[in-house]
Amino acid sequence: MAGSLTALGSTPETTAALAPAARKWRGVNLGGWLVLEKWMTPSVFAGVDAGDEWTFCQKLGKAAATARIKKHRDNWIKDSDFAWIAARGLNAVRLPVGYWIAEEAPPYVSGWDTVERAFRLAKKHGLGVLLDLHGAPGSQNGMDHSGHSGELGWHGSRSNINHTLRVLENLALRCKGFDNLLGIELLNEPRWDVPMDVIKQFYRDAYPRVRKHLRADRAVVIHDAFRSGEWADGFGKTGMTNLILDTHLYQCYTDDDRKRDMHAQVELAVLGRKRQLDNMQKHLPVIVAEWSCGLPPESLRGLDGFERDTAMRAYGDAQLLSYETTRGWFFWNYHIESGGGWSFRDCVKRGWLPSRYS
């Protein structure tokens, strides 16, 4: 099974056969590239007492931060990486960016040139790009992957929300000429306790500002804010076209996750997730834009090397069976410095995930 996705009984679609928003997206996230995450690329943070990009830039100062970040951006993802992704039969990448990528927002370091390079290299290898606003002004979740951990100032500030709307329109305007643009994700992972009425109103306000710059076959993607059951109210049914709901599915963070053995983890991935996704897709098209083979150590306790590899392969297969029923999926992440279940490249190398997807 881990040799090719065709064993799942799927029918691969070629990039040329269908418009970007019509074909199934199968891809990886290019995380840790344009939004730093220390756990993924600790070497970038070497010698700097910082846990997020904002603090990293602040402590280094403009010149030193710019030099180190430029070096990282030039080397973390290269042409050979896009070639490797395409050679696996994948057809898409998700590109997380912070609001600072196309504007001056000290202490952050902007870098639209890298975004342009990403689109150019992706196109060279036949890959579509889903642009994802991963970090918003004030932080939408207080996590390091928003750019500034500990802060949760986005939803309580009209100024921050309005700034985010301007950022999204600017991104759409800048990206509309890229013919391999799949769509734009309006906001990554607003925290689970941000009021849902605030999130939905933000999506209503952001949608027309993005849509007016995009072709009809480009998608506008919204995240479910970890509340997959709260989208049955008809949201998006009126006045919105080509709207896709994104959900992120991990099984490694909670106390319940730590209590599951591998049998229970696989059962949840192949049965529980399938039911969850079926329910979501009654209301909106769905993608799983983040998932991984990361698991709590407790789930693998007592397994020898062979048993561990077998369990990990079963877990990867189970997830793919469920996520293949949606409009698409993106593994988190393409690679990380330490490898393991969070690195697509390492999972393929170890046989935990298929080596071909077409």
C-alpha cells in the first residue's frame, strides 16, 4: 500500500485536465519557510533567545535579522524540492505567509520576492499554490506560527481586523496574475475560543475583497476554527462562489490522544475522521490542509522497530483513505530538520506514506 496512492482506488487527475479549483488537491505545506517555527528549524534560531519570528527579529535587529532570514529563505526550499514534490505525483503546495510578507511591518522582514520565486518554481514543475495567510496583525491564535506567540490581539481590535482585510486584498491583487494560483486561504487557525460570530463576519467582509481580484476558478478558503460542527447554518450558500472549508486534523495534542494505543489511533483516522468529514461536506466543500503522522509517544509505547513501522504505515494509510474523500489535502510539513512523522520526505523514505500519488 505504501508504494502508491493508486492502491487506494483513487483516480488521479492531471494538472492540465481540470481547472485549479476543480481537481483534487494533493500536496504538502511549505511551512517554516516564510513564517519561522523554531521547533521545525531550530538551527535558524541558534544563539538567539527567541521562540517566535517577531522576537527573533526584534532581538537580532534589522540588519542581522534580514541577513539570517534571507539565507534561510534562499536555502530551506529550492528548485530541487519542488522537483521532488512533483516527482511524487503531488499537484499542489500550500504556502503559509505572514501579513508582513508584502509590506513593511517592523520588526518583521518582508520578502515578496520569495513568494514570486515559489510560484515560479511551482509552475515550472506543474504544481498549483494555495496561498495561506498564516499570521495576522495582533495574532489570531497566540501561537508561534502566527509570528508572535503569547499575543492574542487580532479579534479584539477593529484596527487589526481592518489591517488584515487590507493585507488580503493586497495579496489577491499581487497574486491574480499567477496562473498556478489555486486560491487564497483567508486566515489560518483562528483560536478555538475566538467568538464564531467575529470569525464569520470577518470571512464575510474578506470574501468580496479577495474574490473581486480572482478568476472564478480560484478558490477562497476559510478555516473552521477547530469547530467543524458549526458550519451547518448555511454559511457561504448565498453570495459566495467556490468557497472551501479547511479543517486541520491531528491526533497528538490532547489527553485523549495520549490515551489511545495504535489500534485506536488508526480506527479514529479511518472511521471517526471519515464520519466527521462526511458531515462537514453536507454543507461546504472541504479540504484537510494540515495533517501529519505525528503521534504521542504513549501510542507507540512497547513497539519494536518493525511493529512501529507497521503501525505508522497503517496510520498513514488510514488518514489518506479518509482525506481522499474530500476536495484535497496537504501534509504538514514538507520537511523539518529533525525528520520523523512531521516530515513528508522522511515519512516517504521510511515507507510510512506512499512514494507515488498518481
